[in-house]
Amino acid sequence: MAGTEHAARPAVLIAGTRSGCGKTTVTLSVMAALCRRGLRVQPFKCGPDFIDPTLHQAVTGRSSRNLDVRMCGRDFVRATFVRHAPAAGVAVIEGVMGLFDGGEGSAARLATLLDVPVVLVVDVRSAAESVAAVVHGFENLDARVRVAGVVLNRVGSERHRQLVADAVHRHCRAEILGVLPREAEVSLPSRHLGLHMGGEVTLDLQRLAELAEEHLDLDRLLLLAGEAGPVADADGVSSPDGRADAGVSGAKKIRIGVARDAAFCFYYQDNLDMLAACGAELVFFSPLHDAGLPPDLDGLYLGGGYPELYARQLSGNVRMRRQVREFSCSGRPVYGECGGFMYLARALVDQEGNRHAMAGVYPAETRMQSRLRRLGYRQVRSRQSTILSTGGEMLHGHEFHYSDIDPMPGSVARAWQLEDGRGEGYVIHGRTLAGYIHLHWGGTPECALRFVQACRQG
């Protein structure tokens, strides 16, 4: 497909040699320091992660967008980057896992697609001159990936720094942009699905900014960011929500209730934007704290999150649970993902065996497990028309959960077929659709239009 080439946006992708090397700390520190300098910093996240983008937003004050080639496609990713990356400012992209991990969804593929330089974060604990071999390997594995700079993390002493730096200077092309001593690292609290969300922790923005200013060459990093190449987006998708908006201009706004609180916090911002572009008014509410559903809703969207951590409070909000169940039983559209699906079940059983009543829309219970049950990208083929899709359509998403669902009665339709043969996407009461898969509508923006149209039909 032919595309339009746009002027280069200053941008840098901060990647790691592996998970846990410190790239999130470095990313947040760079964002905080550049914001403190008065620059417009637009954050992005490579991959399907929900949590890191909330930390980015807490630091920059801007919504962080997911750039996932595997889940959303190359055209959507380029268009999203062009749409949001500032021409006057800088885009900071956080990678996922190690630079080359993830195949089509890797940070390396993203850096190549967007033609942005990479800053590689290397954990140098328990190594010295051998670090040069690691950097050299990352530089040369794929010539299309520009590893322009290196940050040496968790350096133990001045002697340690000198050994590593001398070896990198001697054998590698990439510049050393900074050295973070072991004791300077900022601790970010974590739990079973990853780090805490940005709204749950108080980030020390001053400390993060000082970490970057003191230990990183930010001026040089900005110069490297200015070497990003121009990006071509595909005709027809320069605005990610452009196709989904067709045919509803001027129609009355549809009120969609979106569950958003500490228990329901996993949403792709682009999905919400597409709904709004299709004429929906998004009405946020809290199943944890609100006394009931907002008035005059035409549909419900229950995203993922941590219902297992708030099961007692969710169960205790009896009026909210009853109203959600009645809303579904009325035949009005309800869409739930992962945590939202768990809330729509009959009950949630925690790891101690305690049973917490949920909304009771589905005649099955979810049970928390001690180990991760499912993780990975999912391609979903729609078996039938639903509030999101038509029969035969391929949807794209991600699955990540520690709970299992009891066997669902055969009377509850499975709208989706997964690649491994599993039936998913449970349909009940005509227009309630839910399951464990988190869908991103970047490759299928028609999903947003169909959901809004289903809500409009009453």
C-alpha cells in the first residue's frame, strides 16, 4: 500500500538486553528529566503491556500509546507514531523484554519500522570486559537496527566502570551515554502481573530526573534522537480511528459505561479513542466505589485489571453487581475482557479458597491459581457475528492471567476460535460478550464501530 512520508520526529527507543535489566527505570528517568527541561515528551510502549504506559503517563502527563507490530500491524503502528510523536519535542519509546525478543513484536522490529536509534540498557553486574561482547553482539545481529548508545546499569565501582567502558570503547560502535551505579537505582514495586500501575504508586519525579541528569548524557541522547528517519504511514489509516468513524458523523452520542478504578485499569487508549470517534460518550464509573451504574447507559465496557485483589469489596457492592447483571439480562451490549470477564462470572474464588460473589452474568466461577495460566499473543477467528465482529473475521489480542474459569455450560455460545482450538468469547443474553482475551482494535477498527452501532440499536 502506498503511503505518505512525514518529516522525521525526534525519537529514541530505550531497549534492554533482557527483562529486568533496568530499562523501565532508565526510561522513566529520561522522561522525567526531559520534561523538567521543558520539552514535550511523548511516551510510547513497544508491545501489549498495560502497566508501563500508566507509569509513562504519571511522569509525562501524556497518554502513552502501545506500538505493537504483531498485534496491530505495521500500518497502524506507523500511523499511531506519526499521529502522536511531536515534531517539536521528543518521542521516548520503551522496549519490551530483550531488544530482539518477540519476533515481529520485538523492539528491534519496531526500531527498524520507525527508523529510530536504540539506546541499549545493559546490566553489568557480575561482568566486566565481557560486556563488550554482549554489546557487540547486539550491534551486529541485525544491521538494520541502529544501536547508537549504551547505558551501563548497576556498576559496582569506579574500577568496574573503567574496565567495562574501556572494553566497550575498544570493540563497539555504540557510544556510552551513561553509567548508573548500583546504589542509584530507583525501586519500582511489583506484583504478580508486573509493576504497580502509575496511579497506585507515588513516583519521585525529582529523584528520577536527577538520576538521569547526574548519570546520563541527555544532550547527546537528544542529538541521537534527532537522527531518527522519516516515517511513512499508509494511506487511509493516517488516523487510527479514521475508518471506524465512517457513517456515524452527526449521530447522537451513545453513552458507554467504562469500568475504571483500581480493579479495572487495563485499557488500550486507542480502543477508547476509537469508540469516542465513532460517536460514543465514555462514562467512567467504579464498580468498587460507586453506588450503582451511571444513568442512561447504552452499553458497558469492563476492561481487565485486578479484581482478585479487590474481590471482597467488589462482592460487597451488591447494588452494583445487581445492576450490571440486570443490564446484561436486558439485552443491552456488554463487553468484558479478562478481569471484566471474571467480574461477570458467578463468583471469584481466591487462592485461599474464599468464594466472593460477582455479577452472576455467566453460570461459572473463576479460580485464582498460584502460577500463570496463560500468556501470549492470540489470533481470534470469529465464528459468528457479535457486538464486535462479523463471522469469519480475524481479531488480534493478548492473554495474560493467573485464574481459570470453571467449565462453561454448552448452552453459552463460544463466538471465537483460538489457534489452539479453544473456544473463547462467551456470548450470553444475546449481546453480552466476554472472555480472557485483551483485544486491540488497531488492525480491526471496525470493532469499535460495531460496538457503538450495537449500543445505538438499544
